[in-house]
Amino acid sequence: MIIPLDNKIFPIISEMVSEQSLPCYVIGGYVRDLLLQRPSKDIDIVVIGSGIDLAKSLARITGRKGKVTVYRNFGTAMLRYDDLEIEFVGARKESYQSDSRKPSVENGTLGDDQNRRDFTINAMAISLNKESYGELSDPFNGLDDLRNKIIRTPLDPDVTYSDDPLRMMRAIRFAAQLGFAIEERSLAAISHNKKRIEIISKERIIDELNKIVQAPRPSVGFYLLENTGLLDLIFPEFSRMKGVAVMDKKRHKDNFRHTLQVLDKLSEKTDNLWLRWAAIMHDIAKPVTRKYIEGHGWTFHGHEFVGAKMVPDVFRRLHLPLGTTMKYVQKLVLLHLRPIALVEEEVTDSAVRRLLFEAGDDIDDLMMLCEADITSKNDEKVKLYLGNFQLVRQKLREIEEKDAVRNFQPPVDGELIMKTFDIGPCREVGVIKNTIKEAILEGIIQNDYEQAYGLMMEKGKELGLKKVNGEW
Ligand code: ATP
Ligand code: MG
């Protein structure tokens, strides 16, 4: 079967390897994505010979000498060619020891190289040599598995996953990313080998987990992680959300299911990885705050505060970025009940102003999260909530126009307070600053210099402070 190759780089490689009589193929993810018509910018080339030499000659011929990176330890080289990343490697044969995912490697044939690939859909190669240009080599019927949307290992899945346990994460990631099913024997082998995930570095695990989070429907991946037992090993806080408790015939909803519904709903609206993480984390403290109160039912009082406190620990353990990214997720977890509380009580100007002040530029993301958080089966209820959220959004716009508190900077700052009363940094400065902030948020004064200055003077007097030129 001949596959049309679309990129202009392939005839150039073909010319070169044919001249040198080097058998050469494009292989793996690029071939899979080409057949699925998914755009892809990284190309893997396998050659029966030296990948490094081939990359260097290609760089010379195309005038891109400075664009080669050689990884001598791995025997590979990468060439940047316009927006493409082309990786060159000599065909290899691998054998594994049980304590490491790093195999011992020797030179091999194309067949050997295909044998070491993780899935049938990732083991296909297309010839770049002139006499067979475009011909598909598909020893494990990957094409059928692509058509039938199946993830299957070329060799015994027990061996494949045990050799390199990262493949368990990759299988689940591809299932979520492509909407494929994992073949039954493979799924059983993942459950069976789950403990082996312990030899994989946190960085590699989180890379795959983030790809699952970025899938069109991330829940597909998380259910697979949960059902195979991997989730409990890599992210136990999330796994712990599963289950329903019953008391006096009263049951609460399954928070794991609910969270995944929220995550999927949100993912229809946004590709923002960290907003998606906020959805994953928003109810994370429900299991630890759960209480049954007689005559009332189940409560999860304070789960937003406890949840926000859990965010740094979870991020650190999973090797997710700390800093502003983590703070963003933490803020959304902390505030996720506020818009709904606002709707349930009354949409007053001061409540909206406070929310806007606390959420800052993340207010739109927070509203998106809260809308996704409405997963009731009762259509009337959903309609009511969404309608009320429209009202909140409307109010947010009005207040923002009027008061500009989104990125609130007090019109009178600590410097001015200290200068005016000739004092150093002390408690009184804080008290005055806070009084001004509160007055603005409550709508007692407007967010401008003159009114804030007036209030500063008033409060200063009350605190027994003296103006510098001694007017009082
Ligand atoms: P993507 O680029 O979308 O992450 P990919 O399948 O191209 O997916 P890469 O990491 O780029 O993934 O790997 C390229 C190819 O190398 C794969 O298609 C597969 O053939 C092979 N491969 C990658 N990782 C493994 C592994 N852990 N075990 C076996 N083969 C692998
Ligand atoms: Mg790739």
C-alpha cells in the first residue's frame, strides 16, 4: 500500500538516502497521525545505519548546519527544519531488565525496531527509498486497529507494560486523546502491572497526565486510570473522591463522577490546561470535610478553604508548576462557591464588587468553572441557575464599568498615609488602608483619590494621629 507523503522534506531525504543506499523510513507517531489526518510537527526517521550521520548530511545539504542537536548517549540527532522537528535514529533492538525502563540496545533491522514500539498504531513505517517510496510497512495490522479505534500492543501486553511501565500511561493517554478503546488483554495487563508505575519519574507521569487533561473528553482517561488502579497510585486524593455514603436513607452524590462531569463540560468551552486543573481540584476536599448532620443531611462545610490549602501539596507531589500557575488554581478553588452563593442570596452591588476585587482578571475563568459546576439532572434547576449567572455577569460588567475594582489599587497608599501623619510603618497605617478598601468595596465611598483622602483624614483623627503641619 502506498501512502502519499505531504511534506517537502521527504523527497529531499529520499534523494540523499537512495544515493547512499541507506534503507530509511518515517515511523511511529507521524505515520499514525498522517493516516488519521491529524496535523503533526514532529517526525521520526529511522535508518539502518547511523541516525546522527544522516542528520548531519541532511543539515549540510539543506544549509541548516546550526540546527542539529546530537544526543550521543542515545545515538540520535534532531534537526529543526522550518517548523518541523525531525528526529533521526538508527534502527535498534532492545532488551529490558526488571529494575529500569532503560533497555540495553544494539543495532537492528526495521523489524527489530518495530518490535520495540509500544502500540500497533505506533509501529507503522513508510519507506523513503526511491524504489519503494511511500510504501507502508505494517507488521502488526496497525491500520486495522486505526480503523477500529483500538489500542493494542504488538507483543504480549504483560511484557510490554512490565518492560516500560510508562506505556500504561501512554495507552490511556491515546485512548483519551484519540477516543480509542484499549484492547481487553491490554487493559487487564495494565491493572496487573500497575505497581510498576513506581519506577517511572514524576515528570514523565505528569507529561502524560496533562495530555489526558487536555484531551477532548478528559473523563475517558480518568475513568481508565481509576478502573486500572493507577489513579490511586499517582493521584490518591482524586481517587478518594469516589463513592457514595448513605445515612438515614440520605445519599450524597459521587464526587468523583461529578468532578469528571464538570471537567468534561468545562473542556467543551476551554483548552486552558490550568482552568481544567481547577475543575479537577475544585471539590478535592469533599472527602475530608464530609459530615452527616442529623435532620439536615450531608455537608461539606469549608471544603473550598481546605481544598485551596491542599492545592500546593498536590501540585508539589505531582511535579506541577508552583508559583503563579498554582496560585491561579488555588484562587479558583477558593472562590468556586462565591458566584453561586451570590445568586442564592441577593446580587447586591457590594457582594459583586467584593467578588470582582478578589478574583481580579480571573473572574471570567471563575464564572466559566461555576457554570460547568452545575450538573443537576433537573433541567428547570439548571435553567434557573444559568439564568441567574447571566444576571451576575451583567452585574459584573456594570460594576466594572462604574467602579473599576478588578485590579484594585487603593487611591491612597501607605506612603501617603505615613507622610501625611508623619509616622513610620505601624498598625495605624494598616487600619486606615483597610478602612478605605472596605469603604470602596461596600460602596460607601467611590474609588477615587478625593474621597479616599477625605476618609483617610477622618480615620486618622479618630485614631488620634496628627497631621504634619499640625492643623488639628
Ligand atoms: P505524541 O507525539 O503525540 O506524544 P507519539 O506517539 O509520536 O505521540 P513520541 O513520544 O513522539 O509519541 O514517540 C514517537 C514514537 O516512538 C511513538 O509513536 C512510538 O512508536 C515510539 N515510542 C515512544 N515512546 C515509547 C515507549 N515508551 N515505548 C515504546 N515505543 C515508544
Ligand atoms: Mg511524536
